[in-house]
Amino acid sequence: MAQRVAILTSNHLEPSGIRQVYGGAERYGVELTRLLLDLGYDVEWWQIGDNWRKEIIPGVPLRGVPESDFPYQTMPHLNQVFFEQAVDADLAIYFVTFLAYPTAFPRSISVSHGIYWDHPGTDKFHPTQPERDEWLRRLELAIGAVRRVVSVDTATINWVRATWPILAAKFAYVPNFVDLQAFAPAARTADRLRVAFPRRATTVRGINEAGKAALWLTEGSDDIEVHFVGRAHDDAMERMLMAWASSHDRLYYYWLPPHLMPDLYRHMDIAWIPSKSTEGTSLSCLEAMASGCAVITTPVGGLSDLVQDNYSGLLIEPTARALHEATLRLQRDPDLRARLGRHAREVAETFGLDRWRQGWTRVIQDVFGSPAP
């Protein structure tokens, strides 16, 4: 009989169970599910929700749990309900590190998708020193509770090594992935320079700065168009972005399901990844690099694991002015733009999906052993 793996996440679908979230973590979850199935495990997911039952992919259940309290940036009630409902599982994966607090299955793995406490609003969660101490205590316990932590970037590992040296040994570095066959360079023949912001339209992803830079660029030149491609937090925000883009020449807002993103990148010259915080080794950055786009990004989280300034992209400060100036530089220097795109593809080739699967397989076998035939 196949061993059962129970996975706890916060949101794959929105808590209503209706609206799909198309972020990097959600695509990561789908690929992890496929890997576990290929290795011979049965898989079931849990997340915040109103007691509904969906599927993360056909045949793999996703259960909604009505527990959403978030004290000290942890979810102890969700953790406890998961521990009770998944009691028959043989193995567990906590899809976000803090979800392993306060209780973890004996044979379990957690995933760190990058440092999230660099968010400008983090201090609002724990504004006093005692509250910060309690948050750190819970994070330390969550890391210590599992057998292994898979980290998508080196920034998190280095922070843990400096903060709790003994816990650093729990970490395995398995950076994010890109499908190198789906995302590949193509000849670019458009008369205009095409720029993409292929991210969720949120403040931490730099939507405000990108919006300002896009206005300056399109008002200053007839030869640039900017595409904002990604879902926002809710339908109202998406309607607002559509109205904003449609009121300006050569600005576009829409979103695409993941399987259509390769075609988008084939038509883009530059990709903006202007994250301000809460970033790992961004899937959208890797996809743009694999597609041969010239990437403009920021030295935030794990992005500097991917981009070397002036070699495989441009690293800038997360401001509208810096984004504007870097884009003008690439518009005026097509040779630099082409060179960055070529090197970006070369770097992306070291982050292929097969390599990611191999890294995860090693961790799974180390913690879970080989599944029963």
C-alpha cells in the first residue's frame, strides 16, 4: 500500500474555494504534487477554507479548514486541526515554514519560500520587543520541529545560520525551477520595445513603482509598451487596473493561466521583477530569463541567487526612478539588451525542472525513505 503524504498550506485557492491564486508558490505546489505521485506516494492537501473539498490536480484532494487566526505570524489553530484530520497520514509536508508550529508530524519536511519578515508592515504584527521575541520563538520552534527544511534561496539559510547556527544543518538548498522546454528564446521582431511585469499585482511585488515607471516611459516615447500580467488580490482591484491601463496608450493589464505564459515571454524584450520584499528565487524571474528576456530586478531575497548585475540582468533599487532609468538604458543599447538575454538563458539552464526534481527527491528519500512498492 502506498504511503500517504499530507500537505498543509495557507492558501492555494482563496478561502472561499472559488478563486484560483496564480502565484509562484501555487505552481510550486502543483509540481511538488506531481513529483510525489511519480515517486509512488498518495497525496492530500489542507488549507484555510470553509469546510469544502476541491482538487489541487485531478484526483488529489484539497480540503478547506475554517481556521484563519494569525497570531505572531503563525497559524497554530490550523496546525492543530491539520494534525488531527491528517492523523492517518504516514508523512507530512508543511508548505510554509511557520505552519509547522506548534506541532509537526515525526517524519516531516517544511518549505521556506524566502524571507517574508522583510515586509515593511512586519512590525505591525509584533510592534514591541516582547511580541517580536515571541514571533522569533515560534519561528525557531517551527524550524526545529521538522526533520528537514527545503529552502528555495540562500538568503534564508544565511539568516538562520547567523541567528540560530545549530538549526542551519536542517536546511537543504533546492532553488526554484523553470521548464526549459516550455520557456525558450524566440526571435523578437516588434517595432516597439515590449516590457512585461509578469507578477501578481501587489505592493510587495512592486506594482506601484512599476505603474509610475510605465507612465513615464510611455508618455516619453511612442516606441515602448508595457504589459502588466498577473492577478490582483481581488476582482475589484483587477477592474481598477484594467480601467487604469485602458485610459493610457500602450499600457495593458490582463492575466494568463500558467500554461500560456511561455507565449507571452516570446513577445517581450524586457521583464520587470521589481520586488520590494518577501521574495525567494522567483519563478517569473526564471521564466523570463529562460525566455531570453533582459531582466530588471532588485537585490531582494533570493533574486541575487539568479541575477548577476550587468551579466544576466540589471539589479536596481526598488524605486520607480531606478526602474525607469534602467529601462531607458536597455532601450538605447540593444546590444546590451541582447547580451543580458543570452546570459540570462545560460543561467536559467542551471535551474531546470529536472534538477529541482532531483534535489527534492534526495530530501524526500532522506526523510521519508523509499515508498512501498
